[in-house]
Amino acid sequence: MSDYYKPSDDTFLLAECLQNASGSSALEIGAGSGYICELLTKRFKTVVATDIDLDSIRHAKEHVKDVTFVCCDSSSAITNMKFDLIVMNPPYLPSEEIKDVAVDGGKDGIEISTKMTTNAARLLHKDGKIMIVVSSLSNYRLLMERLHDLGLKTDIINKRKLGFEEIMILQASFGQRT
């Protein structure tokens, strides 16, 4: 049995934000079980999904059709494509070291998110959006600043209290910061 990231509260919160999303092309970074990329196939003509874990890719390919799966770190292997929507549910919990790649996000909880979004921004269509899952336990405001430095405007578009933390969906797009 694979250790792919199984859908959880953060996955379902992200799914809520995708209900009205549609377009030509979408990219999911960190496909895990394939739950989100399966939703994307109903709303986008072309869907590409990446994951660093080959077992996750194999599992998702068995359960989700009409998706191009790529095993790579973040979106490093994707070139010559632009996406209307890029979604990611990266590891976001603060940790002194990365022991569990599914949840450990680095010292501020945003190191992995920063790397993923910096890499993904080059693939974003000028009118496109990035949606990222973040936690109130992480330094998500610093992530917002780093995205601003890339020319991206950021907003929190949804959130849910879960025990001792709040899970939020951060949306980023090119344009003026509000």
C-alpha cells in the first residue's frame, strides 16, 4: 500500500474553491491520491499533475483518467506550457527538518510552498491563478510577501478552523497588490 497523501480536510477545502473554476488548462502540483486532479478534469480541457513520489503517480494514474502525470519535484519538468489554474496542497507545518515530506514544510512552514510557487509562477498564464493551501501555524504572511516579490497579488479566499489551527486557501495572480 502506498503512502500517497490521502484526501483530508485541507483537500476538501481546496475542492470547495474549485467549484466555479474552469478554463483551458490546469496543473496540480503534488497530486497525491489524484482527488483534486480528478475534479479538475471536469472543468478544464487539459490537466497535468505532478508528484515527487512515483507510488503516488502510479496510484493516481490507476484511478484518474484524462490527466497527464509527471513524476518530478514541484513543476521542474514542465516546460513550454502555460496554465489558467495551478493548485497545490504542499507540506505546510513548521518543522526543524523535513522528516515527513507530506506534512513538514520547513522552519517557517513555507519553505516548500515558496519553492513550489516560485517554480510554478513561470507557468502561470498572465490571467491565471494559483491556489495554495496554507496553515495559520506557518508564516503564511511571509509567503504572501514572497509571492508579491514575484509580481503576484494574493488574497485569502477561504478558511476553516480545524482544532488548534486554521487552514486557508491563498490565491495568487498577476496584478496589483490589494
